[in-house]
Amino acid sequence: MGLGGEFYDAVVHAVGVVCEHPEIGLMVDEPHAHRQYLIDGFPYKLIYRERTDDLVIVALAHASQRPGYWKQRR
């Protein structure tokens, strides 16, 4: 498996973790309740927020490039 496959697997794993335990992510945008969860082994984070009946993935963002670019997304 190449690096792309490893990245895909790490993202799928992260999505599974936050779906099972939505409170696990660090709160990063307090007024809008966005949370972030770091992708294991890669410099990326999953940005998401909980809603009453589901979870919304807002962005898969690089940990250091263009910080906060996703904050305009609701």
C-alpha cells in the first residue's frame, strides 16, 4: 500500500472515531462548536461539528497551512 492508501485509511479511521465519540475532538471554534481531531501519522486534522442527529465534517485541513480557512463554512 502506498502513502495515499495509508492516508485514506487514517482518514477513514478518524471519521470512525469521531462518529463513535464526537466529544473526543478539541473545541476550536467556540461560537459554532467546531471540533478538531488529528489524523494519525499525517499533518492533517478533521474539522467537524455535532448536530442533534448527526455529525458534519466541515474540512480535512492541513495542520499548518492556511489555518482557519474553513471557519467561513457553516
